[in-house]
Amino acid sequence: MYSGFCCSDWRSQKISKSYAPKYLDGKRIQTVDTYYSAVGILDELTPKEMEEVFQKSLAERKKTETA
């Protein structure tokens, strides 16, 4: 099981800036810059680790919604 950052940890440290949408070849595009204010190295999760973190996040969300 992955023991690094969980969803709620990195989400609170994410900073995003969206730009006005543009049209290119008849398709709507929108640029988004995303920065993280955390210090350190973020390891990329394997698909299995990502699923484990996602399921844990869902279980925690259900606990807070029923409490």
C-alpha cells in the first residue's frame, strides 16, 4: 500500500489558474496551469496503488457522510 501523499493531502496544496477558453479548428480549448506548493519529490503511483488510494478515499468519504 502506498504510504505517501493521499488525495486530501495534495489537493489542499494545489494551486490552479484557468485561462479564458479559445477555439481552435472549431474545438473549444482551455489552458490550465497547475502548481503544487508541497516540497519534496512526488512518486508516480502505479495503477494498483492509485486504485488502493482511491478506494481508501471513498471509504473515508462514506464515513464522514454517514457520521
